[in-house]
Amino acid sequence: MTPFTFTGGVAVVTGAASGIGRALATDLARRGSHLALIDRDEAGLTLVADGLRVRHPHLRVTTHPFDLTLTDGIPDLADAVLRAHRRVTLLINNAGVALGGSFLEITLEEFEWVQSVNFRGVVAMCRAFLPALRSELHPHVVNVSSLYGLIGPVGQSAYAASKFAVRGFSEVLRHELAPVGIGVTVVHPGGVRTNIANNARVGSGVRASTRDAEAEREVMNRLLRLPPADAARVILRGVERRSPRVIVGNDARALDLLARILPGTYWTVLSRLLPGRPGGGNRS
């Protein structure tokens, strides 16, 4: 497949107000891509876009505040992006949310909230933007899964379910779109230093004390080490090469290998090594 060209293209990035999304937007602008940035955090989105416009005045950078749980509104969102840019060459579905608590400690409504952003939002974005992508010569789609789309840790049933779903959907989509020249990359970030742990919701049935919650958040934050800018570079290098799968971070690569070697018992090994229940995260 032909290497992806960033210069002069139009990239759509969800979750662009912070973390990996912001780092991707920054690196994409450096590579010469026009940008349509999407996030529910309007203030953060504006801050990112304003900085990019100052540094790259020749690029068109638009902001589209949107809550991806509102999947019925995504076709209108796509129309707004296309009115502003007239084309799309790269779609990056990066936005994600996290929820802590065992399956019996979270409600079905909380479980569904995670799926609505992490999985159904990805599906709806692909559906809405694929017609525009198909009109391009060598377009590409990036769906950000997680380390927890490779392993299933205790306390992350909703999050892992959504990220395994993104993985499976992306693999099927890659096979189906290859004949029409659309590349698909699924990304599995490990411990990227973002606010995913601090922003994660806790299931309504969790009865941990404030001290316990703070201790677990500290553990989670200690596991998030890789700078978002480094993660963005790895991801975009994978896009340039049209890599079908990108694993970000030595921790993710090691745990992916462990799960392949010990598919039925890897958690027994991990539970002895990790200091407390690990947090999850699309490190966006």
C-alpha cells in the first residue's frame, strides 16, 4: 500500500483537547495537515486550536465541540467538517472515557455510557466519514483501542469490552476497505501520561474509601509514563507506513506478548506483579 502523505491533507481528530489527541493535532500540523478538531471540552479545544493557528498560519484549523455519546448527531458533525474543509483524508478516532469498578459494582447504564463513547462513537464516526474518505486517492482511518484491548484486567469490564470491540471492528474494517484503497490502523497505547486516571469515573456500586480511591489513582498515574508527544509520533509513523496495528510503549508490547504466551493465565502472573488494581485507559 502506498505510504500515507500528511502534507496538504485534512485530518479529523476526536478527543483533541488534551492528551494523545492534542499531541496528534500538534504533530499533524507540523507535518502540514489541515485539521478538524473534535472534543466535548470546548474551552480546551479552543486553546489547542488557537495555539496551532499561531504556529501554523498557513493551515486551516477548525474546532467542532461535540459529545460523542450523541451518536445521532454525528452525521451532522461530518457535514459541518466537510463544509469547512471540503474533504477528509485521515480520520483518527481517539476520544475515550474510563470507568472503574468490577462488573457487579457498575450499573448497566454506566456500562453503556462507556460503550457509547469508546465503541459506538467510533463506529458512527467511521460510517459518517467513509463516503468522503472513499473519494480520496489514499485515505486512512485510525481507531485507538488500548492495552486493555489486548488484555482484560480486573475492574475494567466496561472499558475492556469497548476496547476489544474497537479492535475487532477495526480488523474487519481493514479487510473490507483494503480493496477500495482505504487503510485502517488500530492503536493499542500502554501507559501514556495523560489525565485518563484523574478523569475516570467510578462505578456507583464501588464502596471504597476516599483514601483507597486516592491510593488507586496514584498507582494508575505511576503506570502512565510515556509522554503523549512520543505516543503521537509512534502512531503517525505507523499511519505513514500503513501499519495495520500499532502498539505504543514497552509495557503494552510486553503485556501483549505475555497474553499471547499465557492466554488463559496471564492475569495470575500480572496480579502478583502490579501494586494494586491497575487503571485502564485509552491514554487519550
